[in-house]
Amino acid sequence: MVERGEGAALFTKDGRRVIDAISSWWVITHGHNHPRIVAAIREQAEKLDQVIFAGWTHEPAEELARGLVEMTPDTLEYVFYSDSGSTAVEVALKMALGYWRNRGSSRHRILVLEHSYHGDTIGGMSVGARGVYNQAYEELLFDVGTIPFPKEGAEQATLDALDSACEAGDIAAFIVEPLVLGAGGMMMYSPKVLAEMRMICARHGVIFIADEVMTGWGRTGTLLACEQARVVPDIMCLAKGMTGGSMPLAVTLASAAIFDAHYSTDRSRLFYHSSSFTANPIACAAGVANLAIWREEPVLERIATLAAREREGMERIAQRPSIANLRQSGSIIAFDIAVEDAGYLSQLGPRLLRSFREQDVLLRPLGNTIYMMPPYCLSEDDLATVFAAIENALDEVGV
Ligand SMILES: *Cc1c(COP(=O)(O)O)cnc(C)c1O
């Protein structure tokens, strides 16, 4: 039972201080209860709690949209608000399909990368990897084309598969997690591959959707993962860290071509997606405060320092013979434990989870993969505690 959060720590009712080494499922960026974000939420809550976002607007939504357009690549000029990463993805898929339909094209198929995760709504699950967490709903999920994950050394196979899939001519869009596949097991690939995948899509006129829900807001060492590949997507999804992790809020950013395809006096061509809490003013105010922190504080330097310390701290753990595939992208560091029953349901996971909890460290292995994705304010002492907890846990399970 958690009562309070501050910086990288959670405080429980029974008096424990727990280090949040996974940013409470990848959302907390600058730390829990950042004073500037808390102040913005308090101030906005006293002015305007909620207003219909159809035909009406408000300053926090306008200011945040302007800020987002400024901070992201030039051609992403349009902002559509929703309230979670999953809905941001649904909106992106609907925009892509609407684009083709309004142009009189029958393109409708979506391509995805193997091992992807794009959310838990039906559309999000459809474009994500199939597995234990969605097999009960299989009949509801729509069919997609799957491109093999670009394994190191086999990148060309991925690019060739994408190229020939795009040839088919019925492909509306390709959706990718840039550089890091999060829920799929923190699988990483190079900016070069990302850039080439983007080029292939452009060549075939296939809409390129970047799902930066996890990778955005600095996780990979740059504000956006796409920046490292100089990739500008046609549509981009942001959520998780957009309010510093304090409030649920998401956006789908789109290019003028996507917007224009829906801009019409013919109302049947409009983009239809509305939800009750679209652009909630309090959440937007938290988003505006997050942008101010990014503009005025040395966030990228903080991430670089944290990433260097993580790399250093991992050196000893990496010596263990059972550790494989150590990898890092910005503040995300991950490794696998060589076990017989690898995968999400690995028996190792629950045992490690228990050990971490007993040591007051919040880490949540993905099957046999242990990873860290802490808030950028994590101190050197806390980081040392997290590494000690990992070593103890590995000793306990005997690997
Ligand atoms: C978490 C995540 C989502 C879903 O976001 P929610 O806010 O949990 O709905 C979508 N895409 C990626 C890449 C994610 O990591």
C-alpha cells in the first residue's frame, strides 16, 4: 500500500521506502511529485477542471499543442489529444486508414514488427505480438503483416521482408516502436535500421507510424528515439512521460497530408474520434509544466549521467556466466538470464519479483529479462542499492 511518492522513491503505509527503478511502468520521468508539476496541477484544478473539447478549447491544451509542435520535427504540425498510449495508437491507425479511404484508395492492411507492443485495446492488441496476454481475444483481433525483428547480424532480412510486404500494394501503414521494443522484452535495434525502414515506407507511399509512447521523453537518451535516426514519421504517438507521468494524457501527432485528407466540408470525411476526457485541462497543465522542465532544466545531461552510471554499475553483474545479451539505450538497461524456460511465463520472474520487493526495490522482470528504467533523478546511492538488490536476487535464485 503506497501512500506517498517523492523523487525516485515510493513510501508505503507500513513505513518502507521503495526505490522505483522502473518509473512506475515507464511513466515517471523527472521523479514522483515533481514540485513544478504538482503546482501546475493544483493551480489548474482551481481554475477549470474539465470542458468539452469539441467546438471549445482552453489555454493549457493550446499551449501544450504549440509546445509539442515546436519540440517535435517540423512536419508534425497537427495534434490530436487522447488519454492513454493505447488510444493514441488507435487514433494513429484510424488516421492512417481514413487517409487512404478519403483518397479513394483501398489500402487497409497494417504492417508491424515482430515482438511489438502497442497497447491493450483491440486495435492495439491487433498490431502487437500475440501471446498469453491476448490469446483469449484472438478471434476479435484483425489480421496484420508481421516483419521479423531486426536481430543483430540479420538486419537485411528485416529490410527485405518490409520491402516485399510493401510491394503488395494494399499496405496502409507500418507501425513501429523506434529503437526499443519495450514490453516485448526491451529488444533493441540500431538507428540505422530505423532510418532504412522509414525510407522503404516512403518509397512505397506507406504511412510510417512511430509509437514513441515508451521511448519518448528522453528514455533512449534523446527527447525522441526517432531523432537518433533523423527519422520523421508521418504519425507519432506520445503518452506515458508527457505529463512527467503524473496524469493520464496522450497525443497523436500528424503531418499536414494526414490532416488535409480529413479536412473537408463533406462531413462523412471528417476524422471521427472523441472521448469524454479529451485534452483534460488539468492533465494538459501537467503537460505544459513538463515541457517547461524540458526547456529549462538540463534533462538530457541528467539522463546521460544516469546512463553512464548504469553502464558502470552493470559491469560486475555482466561477469556472471548466466547473464546474456546486456544492452542499453539511454537510461534503459537490460539483460537476459539464460534459463531453460525463457519467455514471459518463466518461473524465474515471480521469484525475482519477490526478492526485489523484499529488498524495497521496484523492479519487474519481463520473463527472464531484467531491466531498469528509472526516473532521471535517481541518485548514485539509490542506483547502488538497486544493483546490490539485483546481485542478491540473482544469488538467491542461484544464477
Ligand atoms: C505502454 C505502451 C503503450 C500503451 O500505453 P497505455 O498508456 O498503457 O495504454 C503503447 N505503446 C507502447 C510502445 C507502450 O510501451
